[in-house]
Amino acid sequence: MQSLSEIDTTSKRASKAAGFSWGIAEEIGKAIRNLELFGLSGIINLNLYLKKIKKTHPNKINKIEKENKNEELCPIYCGIAFLDQCKQLEVLSSIKFYNVNFPMLIVPFVSKASEVLGKKILIKFNKTSFLMNFNKSILSKNVDKQVIASVNEISIEFLENTNSFSEKEWKELYKLSEETFVEETESLKSKGAGAGLTDND
Amino acid sequence: MNNLNIKLRDPNEIMKLSRLGSFHQSKLSFLRSFIREFKDWNYKRNSFNLDKNGYGTAVYSFSKNERNYSLVCFAQHINPDERSDRVIATKWDAAFVLHDGVPTNEDIIRLKNNVPKQEVGRVSYKELTLSRANKSVRAFDHVVESLSIGKQPDRKLLNKVGYLYRTTAVYGSGKFGLADRFRIKDRKEIYGPFRLEMMLVYLVRQFTFDQVNHIAKYKNPDKAVELDADIARNLGIGNSTGLGMAPFIVNHPTLLHNWIYCREKALKEIRSIEQVNIKDLNIFKDCLIKSKSSINSWSTDSHYQNNKINSLKSDLIKFDKYLEKECPIGEKYLWNIVYIWSSKNLKDECLEYIVSMLMEPYDNIIEPLIDNMSSEEDEFFTIPAHKKVSDLKVILENNYKSIIRIDFNKKDSNFNFWFISKNKEEPRVAGRYEERGAELEQPLAIARDIKKLYEKIIKAKQTSVIAEFLLSNDDLRHVVRRAFIIDQFPYSEIQDNTIGASLVPIDMLRLKLSFFGAVKFDPRSDKWLRINMYQGAPLPHEMKSSNDTWVYNTFN
């Protein structure tokens, strides 16, 4: 079994060899390492994508907008630009990329952005979805193929930090937790920290 | 209380290669912190299945509570023409792996099929560090021969060599399938950097002693004697090291910062001691006196190193005179006075030697620093791309003052390039104008790329955010990252040109090796050197009662 360190180093070197700059290659190394750590197919997708672009290097993306269209979008340039600009992009609530190759490769950069912003982010393409949890985990749904060579549309949605439970459920649980507390007697109150002093001094 | 308001030393002064290449072992060194941490662990030689020639398998371990680390050793016959310390070698006298836990028989069989192959073998997440070593044939054979006829070996010869085996690489952190650091980093006993590499080397040293005793006994069962403990203690384990280490300190900027920062913080705290007590003064003096036997037996054919050793020796004489006649013992802030005198009167080699010595009396200052010498590097990887171009300009101007003054239009400033060799995937340096391959240069020309970045940044729109700047300058992304790191970690960068014509690569090796705790730096060229580790260290059965100043116990 390859270690994550080997995955990082080899992905970085291969990406440089395929024409990315060293700084971008460093990002790719960490990204593929994270995908594999989360149990997603990083190496397979990177390998195929680097083969695809070996002869013609993909175009870089300019500033990311709410809708991003091109003949073919590179998941790596899109992912890194998204990560770099995530603090400005957050206000857009949702973003779309069209005609993206190997969409799995955008996932780790968005996951990192989720950590940077402290917000969950949802990515959807075809029937597949990924919920980014602050780069601590990625929950995936309907990942029936390890490799998708291209998708017409990727949607990315910034999720507000909301509870997954109702106020009623919280109150019920809290009430139960109160059963670990001790009722203070008058005697205890008179001896507790801060007792006997006026705070109006 | 620091009434003098002593500051940390300026990174622009300390991070020059000539200064970093003058660093010496100290109380912060990893060999010494390993022994302090593991001295109360239980040492055991679990198995020792060697034949009469000393070939076979042995297992050693350290254990405490539920934790166990096992060194598995494989010794084999190799022909003299197969023995090479170079990384291109494919066979070694012995190969070693540190296994996490107690290895099963299946583990031993698996490891036996892989560990002797080193880089072309595979190990697993159950293994932590990997290494190999070759005999110093003249020392090894002499010791075996002497012991087998009932005599102790010639101390003079052993003093000259200093060890029975030389390791030629020690790998860790995920290489060749080894466990990734994240799996084990939360174990308190390995908070200090390279602790498991240090453990491996320490146990290898013991294996070398057991092996000579074993062979001598087989050779002459009636007359053979065991290697005297005093002689064994005075032997370390050698290491031949090449350029593999040099890129490490460039590629791990936050780790480099933490090492240097701890050294600088220790010095600052020591200089800030208002009243130096006589006991601490005597510890300093005692270590200084004892350390000289190691300096006097420091032998090398390297002209470069001999100049440094001679400078150290003559400056130490100067320092002794100062300490005896001029130093105002009893004065407040004595160490600060000593340091200031040293910085004005001694060359780098001796100044940094005195800095190391000043740490000796102060367990209370050093010990809390040890746990801060590792780094969670990934936390600082992401570029804060929301910041402004003007922020980056200020960072560059504040932290790369001398680098942005280098003229990279000069041929000499671009003289070298770093690359990874195809045959062993090892870093190398070569002349850009003489050798092929510069187009595959590694991103280690930090000074040149920082200068390029600065030239672009001063022309860029200052109110733009970095994310925007990077869209059209991704060739400089690697140094943009570094610049934001140095903003938080001022000692993270070598303040020199690592591709210039005057580069002495072994300065980079020496920096790292001094933090390991290596002594007797013996450059064999400007690109590789030999060192000694654990010379004077307690033997495993002596660890529990050992004193941290063992490094000064050598008797040569």
C-alpha cells in the first residue's frame, strides 16, 4: 500500500511533469492525498487527466464568476482559483462551472475552501453529490463510477451553518443533560466564587 | 524578567549559510532528547539469531506500558566490491527497520524479503523507519580479531574511526510504504522531531557491539572476551550523508523555523538571566573543558573543515583567557556579557559553539522547548489569497532584505541547479552551464524566485488581492506561499542564494546534522560528509542512570 506521503510526492512531481507550475503541483499533491485519505479516487482521476492534457495544456481560468463557461474547463485550475477566491465568492451563495473535465479533481480544493470559510459546501454533478465538512470529511452520494471524464455542469453551493435538528429535539436533549447538575443550596450560594462582594465597585 | 530587553537574534544574520554551517550539537539536539525521553523505557534484546559469521536476524525493543517499538536487524555477507556508502549501492552489510509493536513471525518473514532491498523493497504502515549500514571494515575486523584472542582492541585506532558501522540513509515519514507521520504524531514520546530515526540509530549501535562479541566468541570460544563497556561507550554509529538532506531544510520551512527559533529562544532566555549562580557557571565551564577532547580528536582531510576546526581551536584559547582573566564573574547578566564579548571577538564557528555550551546548565529552559521542535506543516500550506498585493510587498521587503538585493543577471548568481537523479530519486546539485537537465530544476532556487516575485509585485496593482495576482503569475505560486509562511515564521528561510557559485552545500547538511546531535563533521567533498552519532552515549543498560552530558564523556 502506498503511503499518503508517497501519493503527495508522486502526484506533485507528475503534475509538474505534465506542465503545471511547481506551486500548482504542490497544491495538487496535497489535494490528491486528501482525496485518497477520504476514500475517493484521486490517483485514478489524476493519472487519466494528466494523460489527457499531456499534449495540450488546459487553459487557465480567469476570475471566477457566478457562472463559468468555456469549451473545456480544467478541474485543477478551477479548483485552485475557487480556493484562492473563496472569501470573495461566498457572497454568491452558489456557483456553476460548465464543461468540466474529471470533476472529481475539483472536489479536494472545494473541501479545503470549506475549511477556510468554516462553512459546509455542497457540490453536485450528474446525480452525484459531495458534502464538504470543513475538510474533516466528505460525505458522498450516488458515486457509482470511480471516473467521470467530463460533466456538462458542476454546481457548488455554500451552505449556511444551520442545525440538523429541531429546537424541540435540542430542548429535550438539554433537559435530560440537566439531570447531571446539582441544585445549589442557600449555604453553597453564600460561599461560592464571588460571593459576598459587590460588583458595583 | 528581561530588564535588558534582549531580543531574538536577527534572522538575516543567523540564517546565512555560513552561520548555519557553523552550528554544533546542543542540549536541544535530537539524539540527546531521545535519550532523555526513553531513559526510563525497558530495553530488551528480544532475539539474536546470527550464525558464526554474524549473519542473520536480530530484534531489539524499547517498551513501556502498552507501547513497544522493535528494531529488526538483517545482517548479510557482501563482497568488498559491493560495499559502497553511496546512495546508488544495492547491497549493505546490514539493513534495519523499526517496527511499531512486537513483530510476528509473518512480519519478520515479510521484512526479511524487503528490508535488505531498501529503496526497491516495500514496507508497511506497521513500520516506522528504515535504514542500512556498512561496516567500517578496518575497525570492525580489528575489534573482532582482538576480542577473539582475548584482547581489547586498540583504542587509538578506534578513536580515529569512532564507530564500527556507518549508516548511509535513514528513512521515515511514509517513504517506501512506511507509516505516515499522521498515524503516530500524537504519541507523546515522539513529540520531538526525528525521534524514531534517533531510536533506530541508537539500537543499531548496540547491534554492532553485540555482533562483534558474537563473531569473536564463535571464532575462539575459549579465549574470546567481550568488548569493554568503556570502549563500546566511546564508539558511536557513523553516517555517510549526501545532498539528500539539503533540500529537506528548504522543503520544510515551518519545521526549520521551529528548530532555529527554539535555539534562539533558549539563547535569549539564558542571556536574560539576571544572576548566574555558581553551580550553573561551573556546569558551563565543566562541559566546555570536557568538550575539548572531542574537538581535539576531530580529524578530517577536508581543507574547508580543517580551517573551521583551527578557527574553533584558536578562538577557544582566546575564550578561555577571557573567561579566566577578563570575564566579570558575579556581574549581573553575566551570560549576556559573555555572549556580547563572544560575538565581537570570535568567529562564527566558535560563537555558535559557545551558544551551544551556554544551554548546558539549563534543563528548565531547554526541556519545554523540545516539544515545540516539530511542526504541523499542513496548517500553514494554504495561501491567504484574500490579502492584498501591498501586504505581500511589505512581507518581502521585511523578510528578504538581502535576497532582493542579489543581482540574478550575473552568471555566478545562477551558477547551480538542483535536480532529482533518475537512478535513485535523490537530490543533486550541478553546474547550470556545464551539465544537462537545468530545465528539470527543482523549486529550490528560492532566492532567485523570491527576487522574481518581488520584481513582479512592485509593478502590480497594490490594491489587488493575491488571488488575482496568482491568476496570471502561477509560476511564482510556490514562493508566494513561502513569503506568507516567513511572515509568521521568521527563521523559516535560508537567507542566501542556494544556486550561487559560492554555495557550499555541506553547510546545509551541517545545519540539519547539528540539530540531530552529530559530531566530528568530516566533509569528503563539498557535497557529502561523514559524521558520528551517539559517541559517548550510555549503553542501553546504563540509560536509566545516565547523565545528559554524556556527549562530553568521550575519552579520546
